[in-house]
Amino acid sequence: MITFGRKVLVVDDNLEFVDLVRRILNQREFIVSVALDGKTAIEKALLEKPELVVLDLKLPDISGEEVLRRLKEVDKDIAVVIVTGFGGEQVAVDLMRKGAIDFISKPIDHEAFLKSIENALEIRDAQIEDKRSNHYSSLERFFPFLAHEIRNPLHAISGALTIIRKRVNLKDEILKQSITIIDDEVQHLNNFVQECLNFVRPSNLIRFTEIDLNEVLSIVVNIISHTYDLESQRIKITLTQDSCLPKIYANYEEIKQVFLNVIRNALEAMPEGGELLIRTGQIHGNPRCVEAVFIDNGVGISQEKIPYLFQPFFTTKQRGTGLGLALCRRIIEERHHGKIEIESQENKGTTVKIELPVGRRAGER
């Protein structure tokens, strides 16, 4: 996610810890402000309007719980990540029920801390944008409420699971397996909630910019290569790019998400191995377009299912949400005025074609 210029208030009376957090956040170009006590934190929240607060539980003047309550009175959309020492996890979990998004224990792991901050900001952004989503169907308007009602207990479960991991003997295989199952199911539900929010979230026109489709595809293929063990799965990805491809105006993160969804679908359709061919090119019509084509030789899709592939909640996967391709079509056709098509034959493979218009700025038709 883009972190440049985002405001974070760090509330902690430990100067050494504050200095460490400031250095970590400055590396990602956050705008960092500091408060050494609760009273100053509330004053700075009023004046500086931070998007996120890193809040220590133990402050010299006011309890962390009271600071959280008053921060939410100042700005109900403010994201709060609780920082706790050893033994304070239960209190942190309780505060998550009262509005905090996450908690992290000292001493902090740099990468885990940054991930927690970014996740908290993404949740905040989603909740704010969800409030603006009043032009969808009644079912889609229900998604943000559903997400809120599911996410709160999920955060509490995750927090409680963290405590259990620290306090129990993980040499007990049955207990270890049970914890893994809980963790996997919580992650599955979190992913489902996020897909629901992504589906109804209006496109952010401010984030439309000039992008190079070849560059986006190269980044996505690199991400996939590091995420999946392609060699052991006997899967080969071949990327052929048009070096003269013109740039387009688009939301970079949304286009990247579409490509990730399409490639993941292709890989999952080749459980016995296979090849995924990806190529980019130009369509010299009216309007002039760039295209990305994805061709796999996987299990394919039966003809009777193809008309339903883009419908919300329709899925051919055992653990699918049925929102991946629906979101792809919404991003490509509704938000970018392009086209996405799927051709497939059972036991032969699937082809996905994506077209995006050239020379059209965000919001233009």
C-alpha cells in the first residue's frame, strides 16, 4: 500500500521505543508525531488529525483504555494499534473489542510491526469508503455491516490465539493441529470479508495514474514466483510483452489485483502441472486499447458454467468465495471501462482476455 505522507501518532513514554518506531515508520515515509502521555495524545489527535495511533497501554497520566475511548470521540474513524509488554495481551484483546484494530507485543519485530500498521490503515480506509457506498444493491450495502460484525470477533479470536500460542505446550500435536485449524479458518474468513469490501468499494479516482501494463505484469509474475513453488508444482509461466505498449490511466493497485486473481486461478486449474502463457499487445480500434491475454492448459471449465463465472458468489472451487472474478469484472469494466472475457474447454484449458482503453483519464467514458 502507499504509505507516503500518511499521519501516524505514536503514544508512549519510553523514549527509546519511540525513537525506534519513528525510525521504522520514517523508512516508509510516514509523517510521524509523538506524544509522551495521554493528555498530549488527545490534544494532538484534535490538532493534527492522525489517521493511525500507536498506543501504549501504560501511560504516566491516563490509562490506555481511557485514551482509546477519547480518541474515538475525537475521530471515530481513527485506527488504533495497541502496544503491550509481556502479560498485557488479555487487556489488548479487550481493547480490540472497544475499537482498537490490532495489538503488537514488545519487543517488536520490525516487519510484523509494519504489517500491523499497514493492515490497520487498510481496514480504516475500507471502513471509510464503505460508508460512501450507498449506490449499490441492498445486499451489497449490507457487506460493510457484515464485515464489521465479523471482523470484531475475528480480531478477538486472533488475539486470544496469540496468547494461547505463548502459554501452551506446542509439543502436543493434537493441540498444535487444533491451533493451526483455528488460524487457517480465521484467515479464510478475513479473506472473505476483505473480498466483500473490495467488491463494493467505490474506485478511488485520486489513485488513477499513468501506468505501464508490462511493468505491472512483471511485478505480479515476480510476486507469484515467490509465493508459489512453481518448480515443484511443475508449472511454467511464459511472459511475452509488446515493448511498444502505450501507457494507460488506471488504478495501479486494482489492475495488479485483477492480474493476481487471474494468474492464481490459472495456477489452481493446473494441479498436475502445466504452462501459463501471458502476452500483452495492442488493439488498434476505436477506442485504441491494450490487452493482456492469459492462456493455461489446465482442467478448464464446462460450457454450462461459463455464463455464471462473473456472478457474485458463484464458484467452481471448494474453498472459493465466488467474488474473485466478480471483482475483476467490476474493476475492468465498471471502473476502467474495459473488457474481460473468458473462453474455456473442459480438460483443455482456459483463456482470459483483458482489454483496457488508451489515452482516457480516470472517470472519462
